[in-house]
Amino acid sequence: MRIFTGFIALLALFQTSAGQSTTEPLAVARILAAKYPAQPIMSYIPALSWSNSYRLSELTGEPQWREKAARDMEPFKADRAKAKAEPRRLTSLAGAFAFHDAWVIARDSAAQAVAMEVAVLIPPRTPDEVVSYATGWTDDMFMATSILSRVATADMQATIGKLLTTYAGKLQRPDGIFIHATDGPHAWGRGNGFALLGLTEALTYLPDSWSDRARVLEIYRKHVAALVKLQSDDGSWRQVVDEPASNRELTVTAMTTAAMARGVRLGWIDRSTYEPIINRGWTAVAARVNADGTVKDVCSGTGVGPTKEYYLNRPVVNGADDRGGAMALLAAIEVDMLRRAR
């Protein structure tokens, strides 16, 4: 069986490299899972690849994707202090969500121990905090929620609700779009992706009885409705989502497509309205993944900036990129799962 599944993966790679390109989500997912992450550090970026590699194995029955992720994650299980290394940042601590997924999918108890030890570091330590290590940027909405929503003690559920509703109150504009931060009041693409994916994670993993579910669902629906209006003609979203002259960018496109696909699959938004949007988004994602797994149109790492020009002029990565590859892999898995549900 292992020889057969390995052959199938190699065949997908060969067909694409031979010019017989496909936009089938699992074909793209295999290419990306084989390549990323190149740097297996403790961070949300490798975690997106690891988590979705486990999901790819679950969908296809091909063990090599799960095995590759497990090898990358092993040093953090063997020395759990590495997963909590100082200086602590939410972007690093968020990497623990993949360890929880390894436990859920593969019953890896050592991975779950990492997830639990990291999760308890994130709730607020003082009454003035929403979460520990916060930046006040939309990034926090995904970084904290990705791990807390999976572990989801009662206190963590309350923390997630306060985080998402407080940040939405400060950063979501009346039209539904998010600015990046109060001191970066611009609609950065990936910043909108972080906000939307954070809302999505909470709605996915927290129970129907969660006290903040109705409010968070309202924020989610308002956000996706606004993003629909800003989709480019090729299906992508832009580096600054409300700036027509801005370049079309992979990570916001992948995150938005993934969040909408999960929303349709789980019944939060209606299929007839959003499936055509998702399909166009997926076409735009797949068009930015090359046969060798390199990617195109990826905004480089970005902090907060006071001017729109700061976001418009961020460097663009075309080539091997752990961040762009991981987010494209997430989109591939979510689109495939939506199509299976249909």
C-alpha cells in the first residue's frame, strides 16, 4: 500500500512538472506538503503546513505526509522547552496548534502535551490584558485563537470571546473590513486574513453553547460579505484589499478562500452565494503555485505601518516561501473538503 500511495504522489508531481498542470486541490496539496516547511521552527507558519499535512494523510490514506510532519515536530516533543522558548511571541506560540491536531488525528500524546503546555501561557496574566504577548494587531486574532480554541477550557473560551469581540470593536470598520491595527489603520490583505481565520477557528472548535458564538458569527458573516465585494477579476484579493491599484497577493487569497470554504461546509454561510466566490479564489491560489512548489505574489513578513504606502510597498516573494506554501496548502485542503461535502 505504501508503494502504491507513494507512486500516486510522484505521479501527481510528474504530471504537473511535465506541463500537464492541474488545479485539483489534492494534487496541489501533495506538491506543497512535499516541500514545506523548509524551516521547521516553532511558529504558526510551519504549523499550518504540519497540520494540513496530517489532514492530507487523513483524506488520502497516504502516510508519508503525516510522517514528514511528525519528523519535523519530533524535536519539540523531545524537548518541550523549545516550544516555549523566550522571548515569547504569539506568532511562535501559535505553532502549538499543529501538535494538538497531531493528537486528534494520530493520537500522539506527546504532541498533545506540547499543545497543552503552550496553551496555558496565552490567557491574560493581568486584568488589563486580553491575551498575553498581544500586539494589538489582527494577527493576534488568529495566533491566540488557533491554539486556545482547540484546547478550549472554560476560561480559554471566555478569553477567545473577549479577544475576538474586543478586536472587532476596535479594528472592524462599519463596512466589515478590518484595519491592521489602531496605529496601522489600513486594510492590509494578510491582516484581514488573520482576522477572518481567527474567527473561523473559534467557530470551528468551540461548542454551540459557547456564549460568544452568536456575536462572533455575526462578525464573521459581516467580514466575508465585505470581502466578496473586493475580490479581483482573477479571483484573488489584494495586498491592500480595498485599494484597486494594489497588487494581487497569495496569502490573503488563500486564507479568505479557506475560511469561506469552511464556512460553507459547516453551514455558517450559504453555498449558492459563496461557492462561486470560493471557486474563483481557489483558481487564483492554484495559479500562484508552480510545479516545483515555489509560489508567487507573497507579501513578505510585515509589522504595523502608519501609512498605506508602507503596506503597498512591502517586498513581494516569488519563489520558495514557507508562509505562502503553508497558506496555499490550507486552502487546498479546505476546498477539497468542501467539494467532498457537496
